[in-house]
Amino acid sequence: MTQSRAEFEARLRQIGADRYHDKHPFHDLLHSGGCTPDQVRAWVINRYYYQHAIPMKDAAFMSRVEDPALRRAWRSRIEDHDGHGENEGGIERWLRLADAVGLDRHYVASRQGVLPATKFACDAYVRFVRDKTLLEAVASSLTELFAPKIHANRIEGLLANYDFADDRSLSYFKRRLSEAPKDVAFGLGWVLDHADTQEKQDAAAAALEFKTDVLWAQLDALHSAYIAPARIPPGGWQPGTHMIAVAA
């Protein structure tokens, strides 16, 4: 039975309440100051791969959109990450975080040392958005519904517990506090407008669940490689390497 607009929105929000990656133990460690410097660096390296994938998935989505109005509404997402005009973009702000934690930003940008599971999850997300229906593609972006809370918690936790944290190094998260609500307001409205049958509502909900899996899988990989059992797979970044050279 097709749910009302309000019922379906509540269903989508419940997915976040049940499955969003703010509940992963890695985030508890990170935000509380429980991560070592190298564990923070591993997070920065691997999360960069996700940042790198976001504008690619948005470009893949836009290549399939025939409605100019939808393309106009969506293209700001690419500009937010790649930069445009005076906005340096989220990717550059993430590399600034890499600088702050002592990593060689060129190494981070090369995407070497990224864990295999991180690659698989992010690449699967790009393929999902490229190949699924437009409704499913937009619905998969709705994890942004739950992002402002985790960004606010992260800013507070990092500032309280890590010497590298300041307004400059955390500018990515601060900027997303204003960017994400704009994006999600449009995306949520579009999904609620277009998921007008039970079949479409089920598909949209499954797409959002898929995206929560993408985010969760990345943290599982980090936790396994760098926390417990601390088994870094071949090719993964090795702590102590690819750091910023310090002049003698």
C-alpha cells in the first residue's frame, strides 16, 4: 500500500535513525579523542577517496538527466566539491585537513594507500547512481538528511581532543553545515514528489539503505585495518609513511 507523503518521509528518516554511520564505533573513538594520530591519518586518506567519488557520481547522474531544471538544481553539488569562483571546494578543504594531520597532500590526492573495501564501496556508489533509476539515484543521496548532526559532533569532538583541529583544518565540515541542508531539502522534496507508488517508495527506501551500507562499509574497513585486529591489507597506507617533510 502506498504510504502518504508524511508516512514515507518518516520511513526514510527511520532508516537514518537505524542505519546511519554515526552509530559506528569508529566515530565514537574519533570524536572522543580515542584515535591515535595515525588512525586519524588513515581516516583522512580513506575518506578522501569518498570525497573524490562524490562529484563523479553527480556528474554520472547529470549525464542521464534530460530535464534542464533538474540539472540546474543538481550542478551546484559538483561546484561545492570541485570548487567554483571564490569557493575553493570541498576537495581542497579536505586536502587542507590532510596538511593539518601531517600527511603529504599529493599522496592523499593520488588515492594510493586506500583500503580495498573503501574503493569497492565508493566505486559501487558511483555505479549505482550511474545505472539505477533517477529516483533511486536521488534517494541514495538522502544520507545528507542525517549529516549535519554528525558534522556538528565531529567539529566539537575534534576541536576538544586533537591539536591539529582549528577553524582552518575543519573548514570542510563547517562548510557542509550550510551546504548539506540546501541539497537535502531539494533531494527530499524530489523523492517525495516522484515516489508515488508503493513500488517506487520501496525502491527509494532500498536505495537509501544501500547508501548507508556504503558509508558503514568504509568504517568497518578502517576499524579492521587500523584498530582491531589492526590487519592492514596489501597496498593499504602504512603508518609513518608519506608524511610532510620537515626541514632540518
